[in-house]
Amino acid sequence: MTRFTAIAAVVLGLVAPACKPERTATVTPTASAPASERAAAGGPLGTAEQRARLFAEIWDKTARREAFSPVKNQRLALDVRAGMEAFAPELLAAKTDVELFYALVKISNARKDRHLKVRPVDGGLVVPGWNERAEAPLRFAADYGQSEYAVFVADLDESFFAAGEYSRVPRRGDRVVGVDGRPFAEYVAAVEPYYPYSTRENFWWHLAAQLGVRSGLLPPDRFGERVTYELQADDGSTYAVTLPWLPPEQVRWAGPQRPVYPGMTLEFATETYELFRPTDGRKAVLLRWLGFRRTLVADVERLMAYAEKERLLAHALIVDATGSRGGSLGVYALQRMTGRPFKTTRGNIRLSDVVVPFVDRKRAEIVAGGPSDAGVFESDDGGARLLAWLEGSVIPALKAGRSFSEAVPFKLAHLPADSDGVVRPAPVHFSGPLVCFFGPGGGSHLDQFAATIIDNELGHTIGMPTGGFSNTWEWSEVLKMPGTERPLVEFMWSIGHTIRPNGEILEGNPAQVAERLPPTAANHSHYHALLLERAYAHLDGREERGRR
């Protein structure tokens, strides 16, 4: 036993028989265990054997339920089973709730899926500070300019440093080369297992965003009362700053908190977008897109009414979605952003033991008013098409022993199951050229919005690909300690692929932009101005070609 510790060997010996990919036996976590087995439980965290059985149960369910993305696994050189097994020894060795919780986090994140989270539940593992947040008076961003990504100082609380306590004040653009006495590469390797992500670019986005934050993302013992950053200036000199963790409301960021678009003026704002118009009379409209949330339909209706009234429908439409959240009903918005028909995304369901309870959940949602995502209704018919498909096609496919359902228009939100997937523009729509900005920070429904535009060649795209973590469906349940009724955590599985209009699986495979313009330390302060400059150059070139 030279490669593994004795404890790791015990884990692998216990779980190996249950970790065969071909195993198909159904695990019922809520089934009552014999009284003698319950009595044998070694306290709240169970025995080593119980925790080994917990790992086996997680893998068994993952092998049967997960809609794996082969393209993502190939790009990230990912072996899911080996990745999960690598953290099994930590699960077995856990001596506290916190250790057990974060071992489960690492096991979950071995699948590399931004959507899939592990969360505390009532009566389960206790994680102090899970919902608390503190910030250092430095904010960071990722530099994607080279093949080896980096992190730099993006903003700071100048009033904090004005007190004169620090001999050297960080400057925007200074590169992070160490954290708490560890070289930055070593720090990144240590914290990476705690991050869920589906692309390397999305990981670095969130790594930078969280570097100045103390939260439940990392175990409490990863944070001290203060944090030390070692920074490298433009001249190559390095220096360290040791900073306190502050309540977020006490931090006063010096830089602008929203993008700056030179030569543009804000006309009005909604929860879905902010609308800007050029001050020089250029025939263009810019939407800073914020997300696909609960007011989308009403906000888009307001947009179209305004565009009609102001005679803007023939103008170029520029959509900045670099800071957009996800949501639903992007097709509704896109039907009004273009005059061309387009093929929408599709989705399927991995057929397993959770399909019947999943259909029951969806049926209950529909009876209650319609399927929703974070309070946003996902379809234009209250879910009737979806329920008919689930009951009339998915359940029979499950009974027939198939592995996946057929792929249908995404969640049947706008089209029936037997549709060709092509959506027609709304009667009132923008007819001018479309230009969109994308970046790696967001994803999910934003991934689909971007893929629909790019795969259908509806417009010109600039920036970087989106975060690449869209899937169709997820399933969550409360894991319990095997042989007991003690809840532990909420655990999730991705149970359906999102299929891009070009036929490819989307997760880990976001659509590529036409014109790559990565955010860097050098362009951070004027990045959105550069995006707008590139958009104008494209529009001007298009107009010039049209005159020839």
C-alpha cells in the first residue's frame, strides 16, 4: 500500500463493488433500515462503513441519472468516476459536520457542472457561516489575454487605503502572485475542487470574483481574520498587503459599478435591460441585457412599444449580455430582435429512477400555475405541452428501457414536441443588423440565447463564449446517512442535455463568438468602450459593403 493511505484503501475496497458503471440496481434512500443497523451508527457522522456506503450510493445514482456531456469531459480531460473517487478518502476521514459537508462538495464538483450544488438542509450537516459574506477592500478580475490566465486588481476602496496604514497602495492592474503566503498557482490548485464550473474560462471568472470574498464557498478554516495578497506591479516588483474582512456595506468601490458606453445616453431601465441611445444621431440602440427574469415579457413589450413610437425598428440593435444572468423565455425576446426565422435549442431527459417523481413534480407545478425557474414561468402555455410530452412520450420510453428520451424543443416552452424547432419572428420586430457582446461569466439560459444567435447566424458576436453550463433539467434530493433517517445535504444531478441548434451538446461547449476580444488587465477600464468600438466598426463595414 505505497500509493494510498490505509484509510483510502479501505474506502476504495468498500465502494468498488458499488461503483461499477453498469450497475442498475435502484437505491431507495428513504427505506427503513433494521433496528440493529441503526443502532450501529457511529454518532451523527456515522461509521466509516456508512460513509463508504454513502459514497457508493452517490456514485450509483450519478452513473444512472447523470446526463454526462462527452464534449465537456473531453475538453476538461475529465474522468468523472476517478475524480469523485479521489475525494472518497476525505469523506471517510471526516470528523466534523464541516469536513463531511465539504468532502461532499468536492465529490459533487468532480463532475464539473456549474449548475450542480451541495446545500445545507434543515436537520442536516451544520456549516457555520454558510450564508455569511465579508469582503476585502480589493476586487479582482480575470485576465484572459494569454493562454495562461491570470488575476489582477480590478478595483479598490480608495477611502480605506487613504488612512495611510499601508506603505504601498495596490493599483488597478497589479497581478496576484500569492495568497496567504502560498504561490498563486498553488492556491488555485487548492481551491479549485470547491468551485463548480463547466468551462475553464468560467472557473477563472468566478475564481477572480471570489478571491476578495469570505463566504461559504470555501471551508471556514480557509479564512483567517485577515487575508494577505502578494501582488506584482507593472515594473515587476512585488509587494504584499494584509487586509481585514469587512461587511460588504462598508466597502466603497472607487470604479464605476456599471459599464460605460462612450457617446451613449441612458433612456430608461427595467429589470431585464437598460436602454441606451447614441448622442451623435447614429441609427443604433444598445441594450445592456441584465437577465431573463420574471418581468421579461412586460419589459420586452415596453421595448417594442418604445421602438415603434421612436421609429427605431430599422436601427441596428446592439445587445451587451456580458453581465447577464440566466432565466427563461429568451426565445420570446429574440423573436423581436430579428426579422429572420431561427432554429431553437432542444433538450432531452436521461431516463432513470427519478423520472417518475420528476414528472410528478412538474405535474404539481403545472397544476399550481405553470413550470417555473426561480419564480420565472418557463413556457407560454402554462406547461400543457410539456406535461403531455412527459406523460405521453417520456414515461413510455422509460418503461421501454431506453436511456434517453427524444430531444424536443427546449422544455416545450414555445413549440410542440413534433415541431421542426423553427421559430418565426414576431409581427413587430427589429429589422436592422444585430450585434451581441458575450463573456464567460454567465451561462445557462444565456448560453442558449448566445448559441441560438450564433448557430443561426442571426447577428455578429464579439467578446468571449458564455460560461457553457446550460442543461435541460436537474434533480435534487436530500441525502441521508445510510441506515438512518438523518438528513445530510441537498445533492443535485443534471438529468438532461441542452442541444444547440447545430445539433451539439451545449454543456462545456458554448458557441464561439465571431470576433474574440478577451477582457485583460490592460483593457479592463475601457473594455465596454472597446466592445462598442468593434460593434461600430462591424456596422460601418457592413454599411460600406452594402453600398458597393
